[in-house]
Amino acid sequence: MGEQLTNFFNTIGEPVAIGTLVEYYDYIKAVEYLVCVGFLIAFPFFYRKVIMYDKDADNGNK
């Protein structure tokens, strides 16, 4: 398992030989899914640190 992960991270960023339009579409969709997963992982941390609701903010308007 460790060797597979090492090989995976070593191949990230290398040029990919794409022969057909279907292979290109599959590659683009895979990258899109990785971006979505990254967003879903990062958003809760972003929300907690930056957009957290301040309970005392409403008291200033009353």
C-alpha cells in the first residue's frame, strides 16, 4: 500500500499521453472530481475560521 501511494504522488504533475477525446474527457473529469473533493474537505475549515457567525454581532443592532 505504501509503495502504491508513493508511486501515485510521484506521478502527479507528469504529462499524460492522451490519445482520444474520451481519454481526455475522463482525465478532465478526474481532475474535476479531485478539485471538488478538495473543496469539500477545505470548506468546513474555512467556514470555521473565517465565516463563523458572531453571536454578539446582532446585539449591536438592537
